[in-house]
Amino acid sequence: MLYRAAIKAVPIERGPVIHPEVAARLSCDARLQVVLHDGKGDPLGIGWAGRNPPPWLMRALRHRDERCTFPGCDLRRFTHAHHITKWPLGPTTLRNLVLVCPFHHKLVHEHHWKVELSKAGAATWFCPNGRRFDPAAARLQGRLDRAPPSARVRYPTPTHSTPKRVHQGHLRRIP
């Protein structure tokens, strides 16, 4: 976090200025273009960041983790590769990546949760206060099964019903 300590806001090309923690979360899966500026603000050079795991590495990560690595989370789809040691300080390697769902990815970047990998590849999660997260204790306290409504991820569900049309104030099936 030292390299972001002095950054107060992150401008997006043709877009708004966002908080650095939001930019860090969004950039985990994004393709970034880095523009270097001199002291006067003039661009010195442009380069592409190499933080995105290639397809072969994503397959290996999905094979190892299978789902979001947060204890009790079963989400397999829509998971992101998260750098344990933030890129560019940490490499884009299997030892430095874990799968996280969008909600738990936000916990890491915006709410200061931490995750570590054992030598066997098992993820251990830590609360913002530095204590190891214990899902059994959280479940006893009623915190694990009750995410606030704003934290729940809602995906549209497809409907396979016959289309209907309104006719004289009544719904009827289209033949």
C-alpha cells in the first residue's frame, strides 16, 4: 500500500475520478495503459501493464481453487484472479493468485481484508484487524449467513415463459 499512499484520486480517461482502492479492485481484471508524466505533467511514454494472467494460468488457478477461496463461499462463476501481493510488487504467478468472487474481491480492496496461501495452496483469510477469519465463529455470531442487501450480488435469471401481450386490459398468451 506504500506505493498508493500518496495517491488521493485516480483519473479515468474520458471518465470520472475514482478512489485509489476502487481503481485497485477494478484493475485486477482490467487491461491497463500506463502513461508516465514528467514534473510538469507532460507525458514521457506509454506502456502496457502485464498484470493479467494468461489463459493457461487462469486454467491452473481454476483447477487449484475451483471456487472463491473465501471460507463458505461456493461461487464458481464470475470469479476474479486476485494478486495476493499487489502487482507490480508481486508477480503474476500461481503462488501469488487466488480466485475471489466480486463481493470478496471488494472486501480485500476496499475493506482491508487479507488473504495468504499456504505451501499446499490453501487460502487463509484475515479480518481487517489482522485476526485469522474463523467461519465457525462468524456463523455462531450470525454474520456469515447474513450479507447486507447492498452486498448481495444479483444476477438476472432467464425466464422461459411464453410471451404474453395485453389485450383489452387482460393478459393472454400469444398463439
